[in-house]
Amino acid sequence: MVLNHKGEVLHGWPVLGKQQVKDAKIKAELIAAYYDGLTDTGFSAACFSPSHAIRAVRNGKSLDLVICFGCSHVKVIEGNTKKPDKYVHIGKYPQRTFDRVFSDYGLPRSKRWRG
């Protein structure tokens, strides 16, 4: 685990800590929570002040999910491509799972949004 990255940013947002998740059960839990949140068609705001981020890497390609549960948006960034970023709606449900997993790893939470 690495905490308090001095000056490190992920797509313009400060990195407060990071941890590689190797446990397949925890990976599956995070993925399931994320996809469950995508089925929510509730209200979205426009603050985009992310509190969570996940980087998935497969076969040398990365996908970053920068998540703001405050406005219910996820910024989806595909690796180092020139493709434009995408935003998708996410419900509030996954935040409990993300908060618990991040807390279990000792990762700090952003002070910007604490839903």
C-alpha cells in the first residue's frame, strides 16, 4: 500500500493512496458493485469531485474509472489513447462497497465528497 503521494495525480485528480487488489473475491465484489450501480437511473448532479478511482489492467491495456458518488458520474478513461473520455451514470449503492474495501486496505477517503 502506498499513501499520500506527493504531487501524484490521476487524470488531474490527486492520488491519496493506492493498493493493488490481488484477491479474486474482492475484485469480483468491486466489479459486481460497479455494474449494479450502472443499472441505477436516478438523479445526477454536475459537481464531479471524485472520491474513488479504480485502474484495471489486462494484457498491458488500462482502463481507469474515476468515480464521483456526489454527482453519480464515472469518468471512463481508456489507457493512453487519444479517445475522448466518457462519462456514465452510477447510483449511490456501490459507494458502501467501495468505502468498505478501501477502508479495509487502509486507503484514505477524499474530503471532497463523503456521502
